[in-house]
Amino acid sequence: MAPAPPETLLLTMSGIIKTFPGVRALDGVDLEVQAGEVHCLLGQNGAGKSTLIKVLAGAHQPDGGVITWRGEAVTLKSPIAAMRLGIATIYQELDLVEGLSVAENIFLGHEPTSAGFVIKGREARAAATALLKRLGHPEIQAHTPVGELSAAQQQIVSMARALSHDVRLIVMDEPSAALDPDEVDNLFRVVSTLTADGVAVIYISHRLEEIRRIGDRVTVIKDGRTVAVALPAKETPTREVVALMTGRNVEYVFPERPAAPPSADAEPVLRVEGLTRTGEFEPVDLELRPGEIVGLAGLVGSGRSEILETIYGARKPTAGRVLVGGAPLRPGSVPSAVRAGLGLAPEERKAQALLMLESVTRNVSVSSLPRFARIGWLDRSAERTAARKATRELSLRPDNPEARIRTLSGGNQQKAVLARWLLRGCRVLLLDEPTRGVDVGARAELYAVIRRLADEGLAVLLVSSEVPEVLGLADRVLVLREGRVVHRAPAQELDEHRVLDLVMEGSPTP
Amino acid sequence: MPETSRRGLLFGTAAISAGALLTACTSNEPEKKEPAANSQPAAADDKPGTPVTIGFAGPQADHGWLNAINENAKSRAAKYSEVTLDITEGSNDTAAQIGQVETLINKKVDVLVILPADGKALTQVGLKAMRAGIPVINLDRIFADPQAYRCWVGGDNYGMGVSAGNYIGEKLKDKPNATVIELAGLDNLELTQQRTKGFDDALKNFPNIKKVARQAADFTVESGQAKMAQLLQAQASFDALWNHDDDQGVGALRAIQQAGRDGFLMVGGAGAKSAMDAIKADNSVLKATVLYPPTMAASAIDLARALGQSKGVSGLAELEIPVSVTCYSAVVDKENVDQYLPTGFS
Amino acid sequence: MKQPASEAQQGGPEAAPEPPVLSASTAKSAEEKGGWRSLGLRLDVRNLSLLGVLAALIVVGGITKPEQFLDTNNLQLVLTQASVIGVVTVGMTFVITSGGIDLSVGAIVALSSVWATTLATQQYGFAGILFTAVVVGLGCGLVNGLLIAYGGMVPFIATLAMLASARGLALQITEGKTQIVTVNSVLDLGIPDSYVLGVPPLVLVFAAVTVIGWLVLNRTTFGRRTVAVGGNAEAARLAGIDVRRQRLYLYLLSGLCCGIAAFLLIILAGSGQNTNGNLYELDAIAAAIIGGTLLSGGRGTIVGSVLGVLVFTTITNIFALNNLQSDVQQIAKGAIIVAAVLVQRRTMRNGEA
């Protein structure tokens, strides 16, 4: 598509910054949307897409940057302000009231009324029917309770609600995630109808093939920054898009691998045999030896995290088993895995790992409490001393065991999680996206820590969507695609392009 | 109403002393273990008459008095071979009780006895029953509309306060500057306000007596203990105490015992067996209790039976049963406790 | 606290490998500080604001009714009245800290108290009553715990169901009658002859439960796990804590506290009645919340909860001594809840800033 003539320029966001305690979610994002286009927003989980659309929806206030709407600088103080301008957002979790009818949902908050408060139900239903017809879905009845509709139909209702306002821009956050292929086709028809009317759509999806089908232009963000603006969606090679999403923008310094890698004859500390979870991943076999780092590479949805959590017992396998030091673990039991010496640093650190109200010490000691206790009675000075020893070994900053964990930066929070397992004395460390939300500068330090732990005899299973991270840190790599291990090789025998080809295999790679 | 002539005939044969029905509320003849009403000669006619099905709907029996109401109704009905009592599961929920009464209407019982969880709220269903041709005996908590019942039988809350006030007044009338305190029942209920009003009005007859404190408990032993303990702490000395309810009185007596206090006169309310036992034993501050007799339920059954059999009340000249029967709140003290002991509920 | 904060500035990829001697000494002082704080009653801002409310109440009581209020008997009275609900509130504090709720406490107290005072139980005397009260409480707690931890029921619903059925069962046992206790060894514990150095046995039990509760919450693995489960159940699970077992124990604990409270109530009231423990659930939750325990879990304070109970009991006492009626008492109670929470939020915000 040719550069936009100024009169069709609808929205520009430039240099948007948004900081949360401990992490800078947006670090200068630029975005430019024209009237009537489908603009795709791409980025990994945690890249800042959700924050960006919340800024656009008026739900978050940016700390810096300029938003221009139809040529005028604006501030989006609240979701209502955004709605008044003509910006509607359709979130992944649809915000419909299931008990109300289609028409009631569409006109919720701005019902057509007489005398200011008597709702004109018939008028609302007629208007709703007209909107649904415009979206090409006359089969949805205006009086049906929304709870009785399918996910796809509910999405249409959400769009009709957006259109019931005088909307010029609709943001759709992963609209296809819950849809089957037929429904996706339907959705695309609706999107085309909208753009034909001059409405712009910001379309967020992980599925690159969808973006190729429906998108006009693509903006890629990574680590809170825009890494590519307005690429032509149809012409840009998939590999280039993926490389932009996953690729590094800083040369990471990876620690040296040990001179003598663990011998293949060494007794594996972790053995995974035919582990399966129907619908998530197919049978996986793998072995992990002390001192070894094994990486799992794959796109979002390839089953990486699921495999890790199933090994750990946080999900119950449908088949297969996990052995630590030769002894099988009780399937689906985290305590059993922890007792055997497994430790997990989960993907969503705040939601899955940290006790945000607590101090560093308590976050570190939480998995080792019995060690500091005699018949349940805690020796708190022993606890503090031991926790501090662990955090110091990882150079956690600040060096204050009483500091609240939420005041720490992402990298130091991650170190606290690692210190937890270090203190516990675990034998196998499962790391899920260990550098997610960690400042670029702090990553090298984390890499060094992970390698050092391996050198000290830990076995590490590493999941990362950043291909260079897996290749740089791991000794061996398993490549996953759609829940299947498609390739295994020593990291040195692989390069980034080869891995990207493997994870994308089957997709058209121009 | 059909068959007036036959009713007259039956009335003639009903020869029972005047007021027998009314004294069912305050039985005279002691008999152990059984509610006193059973030992009474039945009103109207003891002989089996035409079969009568009486529907009975009351609140949940979560209090000694309400439990006694149910037992009085049941045992009284059992006395009559021709009376069938259809008693519902008690409920404190207005909606649930309305449903229960409607079920009884649909079953086409001959007479309904209703002790409403809330008198005002059940008025409509009372009207409905009356319109359906089922006469309603309204027990104690009165409906808002007199058309909703054929006959009301109940206690006298105001009278209870008056009785208590007069009894205490008589005992203290010679004592200058006498002080009285009041441990009331649940303040949310109108009946508590009525009792307090009666008590205050009666005390006005005795200018030497002053009520110095009042606290409301909520008819439970626990609250009786708690509120009494506070009252005792607040009043270093007083001459008499009226406690509205003997159930909470168990707690009040416990608080008095715990505080090691005596030297005053305590009068209870309602007429629990435990209170009467204590009055008889005469070893505590509790010297009397003012009745709110649960035997009114037995009377209600008698009235229902008379209605169902188209009789009047023996001892009264009327051909029909009365429209309202108010039970007297007698004072039970050591002198007459043996008489009343069988009516005491636990 | 200051020194490590400045170290944070130099933190980052090039952080110093090992802290120098200076920082080791500051570390020691930090530990000492923690040790000092841990010895005290941990009077953080939340408790301070509530102590202020209590102090204000004492002033009001002392001014309006100096003779009756500032009196040993009255102190005994207030503490005795606080004992039953206080013990329940300690258990409730644990449950709320874990992110749960127990609406059945009042009903469990009622059921325990009537079961323990049936004629059959009373035959076994003191031990029979105590044993039955505690076992019934534990039994109800066990059912709650199993339904919530292993049955996947929401605590609100599971304990609401327990509330209904325990009250129903209590009514069935008593048939609405008051069960008078005739066991003298039980009754004697409620009268002044049994006071130990002027302290009523009920208050001793309350104090013991408070101290043990505080120690368990702050000094044991059990307490630490409770806080972890309440703060972030998923993180606790992934850290290897058996979250379900912990939840089971917590509702058992609440049931145990209800059983103890029921025994205290039997002593206090000299009887068992199915209406016992009326609205205890709301009083206990209110006391815990104004005490500073987070309703969403993850933070709990036994000291705060006990202060909350004392505030409520003192209000009732002052109002009764001044012969004010229950309508005014209820209004004041509502106002105090709002005021305490507002003051607490303000002081907390200032404390954090």
C-alpha cells in the first residue's frame, strides 16, 4: 500500500511510554493507522500490545508520548472519552452481559429512551437488527439472551455494540483465538464490511497466516518498542516478520559453555517418557543430565509451557511419566515434584510465582519452610540468613532481605524466584521465559546466573520464545511445533534461521 | 353459612362451665409431662362430632414458646378422634409460609389456624382463604385486615407489661424512691414496644417508683446474659427487674449469679417451666413471671373444631364463636405456681 | 532499610560481586531491627489506628460513666463478653488471611453448644461437654474444608450451606428448647470464685487462643503457608505448597475455634440454645477487617482482630452503661466500622508514602 495521504490519516501514536512498578511496559511505541485499513499489531506475549491497546482505549494513562486523532492531539482520560472520539475496543474476554439480550447488550449505557428513562425496547431491537444485518449476520435475533450465543456470535454482538456508537476505529484483541476456521472466515467478511465503510481496524493476532489474508499493514512491537512500522502485510516475508518479533535488538552476551559437556553416558537426573496431554502436546521424551541446559524452542501455542508445567505436576498428563533420579513422580502433584528436586520459574512471574505483598526473604523461603522449622516452629533468623545467602549468590539487588518483592525490577524478581529453588537445593530447574519482562541490560546477568547454576550441577530445562536466547544458552535444543517435537540437535549445530524455518514449517515461507 | 338450626341443637347439648374455653389459656388442673390443655374438659363438646380437618401453619419453632404452641396444638387435636390436624413445616420466611397456607387452601381443609411469621405480610393469604370459604383462626400475631380472619386468639403484650408493672408496684409501693430496671426483648418487634409501654403505664400508678434503665436483648439466652451483665454493671443497686422473656431470663439469671447480686425482685415473662421451677423453689431473685400463654394454641384448635362443626362456644350464649379472644396475662408467683406449672414450656 | 536502598542504585548487570564489609554491618542492623520488631507486638500502623479508636472509647466511657466504666468489675465484664466472639474471630482471621471466608461460625457455635448440652452429653460431665463441643466444631470444620479444598466449592457457598444445615440441626436437637446445664464443674467456671488472680477463666482461654493464634500465624510454617495461599494461591501451589491440604486445615482450625467458643458460651450462659452465636459470622468478619486483615487474603493480623473485637465490645459496654438503646448502638457500630477502615486506609497510605 502506498504511503497514506494526510487526509486519510486517522490515528498516530508516537513515543508512547508507560511504566508500571518494576517494569517499563511501553518504551516509546509508535503506531500510525489510516481510515479504512486493517492494521495488524504483532508482538510476543509481554511485548506491550495489551498495554498499548489499553492506552488507546483510555484504560491506562501513558507516562509520555503524543496521541493524535484526526489531526488533533488528544488525551484519552477514560474509556468513555475514547468511546466518544470513536475508538472501540473488543477485548479477548468479551465484556458482554450474558443475562441480557443481544439488543440490550448493544445499547447498554446508551439505550434509546423516551422521557429520558423509559427504554424503547422495540426501537432498540429494530436498530440492533439493522446493525447485525449490516455486519452480515441477520440470523442473530435481537431478543436472544447473549449467553445462548456461540463465542463467534458474541463477537459479532460486540462489534455491533461498537458500531452502535459512531465508531471510526475498532481494536480487536485476538478475535480469532476462540473461533474455528469457518467462523474465522465469517469474521473476516465482517471486517471487510467495516473497512469498506471507512472504519479502521487494529487487528491483533498471533496467527501470521491470518494477518497475511486480512491485513493491509503491519506494526511489530517488541519489549515495549516499535521495531517495524507499517510493513506491507501481504508482501513482507513471514520469516522477516517472525525475526522482527523474536529477534534481538541487542547483542546479548551469552556465557561460555563448559569445556567438557556432560557425557551422554552420564545418568540423567530427569527422564520424561511419552508424556502426553491430549489437545496440548503429543508424546514427549527427553532426558536431562546434571550440568546440562536443554532448550525448548517454539512459537506461542506450540505447547512449550504446557510441557514444562506437566513435567512439574501442575498439569495432569493423559499419558506418560516423569522420573527424577530414576524414581517416578506422582502424576499431577506439584508437592511430589518439588520433593523430588524439581523447581519451576513460571512464565507469568507475578501471577504464578511471587507473593507480591511479601518481602524478598519470604518469597525465597516459601518452598523450603520445613527446613527452618522444628515441629512447625520457624527459626526466622536461620530463614533470613539462608535466604540472604541465596540472594547474594545471585547478586540480587537491593541486598535487603526485608525489601518488598513488588518494589524490585523484573530481573531481580526473577532472581528471587531462582534463589527460591537454589535455597531449596533443587536438582532440576524448569525455566519458562526467564527473561520475560526483564530489562535488556539485566538479561546478560541472568544468563550468567543460569549457566553458573548448571555448572554447579543443576540440570536446566529452558523455554523461551526468543530463539537467540535458546541457542545462546542451551546445550541441546528441542524444536516444538503445534505440540510436537519436530527436531532435536545440539545448539551449536543450529542457527536462528534454521530454527525459525522449523517452527514455521508447513507455513508458506516465501 | 348453612345448617344454623342444627348448630343450635348441638349448642344445647354442650354443657361446660362458663369460660372453660378461655381458661384453656391458663389451665387450672396440673398434670405432669403433658401440656395442660389436655387435662381440660374440651370446649363445646367432648363427644366426637362431624369430622373436621384443621390446617395449621406456624413459624419455625426456634424458641421455647413457639415450640410450646406447636405441641399444644398437636396434643389438643389428638384429643379429638374426629379432628385431623394438617400441620405444616414451620417457616420464618413469609413467602414460604404463604406458599404453605396456599397449599392448605388447595387441600380444602375445613378450618385454618395460622400463626403468621409476620401478621401484616400474611393478611392477603388470610383473605384468600376466607374468600375460598375456609374460616381462619388467626393466632397471636394479628392480620392487618379483620376480614382476613374469622376469629383472632392471642396474647396481650400491653397487658403483660401492665401486669408486670402492677405486680412490681404492689410489692414496692411502701418503699420510697424505689428503682426498677427493664430487660426488654427484641426491639425490632412491635410487641416489645407494647410490653414496654404497658409496663411504663402501670408504673405511673406508683409515683415512688422510677424506671432507671432499660436494655433490649433478643430473646436468646446468650443476649440475656450479655445485656443483663451490662445492666448490673451500670446499676449498682435497684429494687426490681422486669425481664420480658423467660428464655433470655435463663441468661439474665446466669449473669446475676455471676455478678453475685441479689437484694432485688425479678419478674419474668412468657411463663417458661424453668422460670416456674425457680419461682417454686424460691431460691433466686426470680419471684414471679407474667404469662403469655402458649395454651392459646389449644384454644385455637377448640375454636377451629367448633367452627368446623358449626357449633358455638359452650358457656357463652352466642350461637357463634367470638371474633376475638384475648388471653389474660396472669402473674404467676409462689402462691399460685403449682396451678400454672403444667403450662410452663421448656 | 536506607543503606540497601542506595545499593539498589548500583544494582544491575555490573553489580559488585560480593558486598563489602560496610554492607555486612548494615545487614546485621537490619536483622536486629527485624528481631526487635518481631519481639514487640508488631504494632504497625493498622493496629495503631485501632488502638487510637479504643483509647478514644475509653476516654468517652471514663468521662460519661467514671464510676461504672473505670472499674475492675467492668474490665472483667468487657473481656468476658469479648471472649466468645474473640476466639471465633481468631479462627476467622486465619481463614480470611488465606483468602477464604467462613460464614458458618455462628451456626457451628450454636450446633456445638446444643450438642454439648443435651441430657445425654451432660451425663459425662465436664469432659463430655468439652469434648463434644470441640469435636462437633472440628467435624463441621472438616466438612467445610473437604467441600472447599477437595470438592472445589467456593468458600462463600460451602460455608453458607453449613450455616443453614448446622442451624437446622441445632434446632432439631433442641426443638427450640433451652438446654439448661446442670454440671456444676462447668457452671462454676463462670462465677467469680473461679477467677484466677481476678482474671475470669474465659478471659484466660481467650488470651491463650490469641497468643497461640498469633504465634501460629507469625512464627510457624503453617502461618506462613496460610499467608502464601491467601496472597497468591497459584504461586503457592507452584512453590510446592499443598494448597488444598492447607485449606482443609484452615477450616478445621476455624471449626476448632468455634468449638472452643461454644464451650465458653456454655459456661457463660449456663445453657445451650439453638439461637446461640447469632450473627457471629458478621461480627467476626467485621472485627477482622477493621483490625487490618485483608478481605482478599494475603495479610492478616491477630492483634488487629482482637483489638477489633475489643472495640466492638467496649462500644456495647459504654452504650449499655449510658442506658442507650440498641438502635443507637447499631448505628454507632456501623459508623465505627466505616471510620476505622477510613482511618486505617489513610494511615496506611501515609505509612507507605
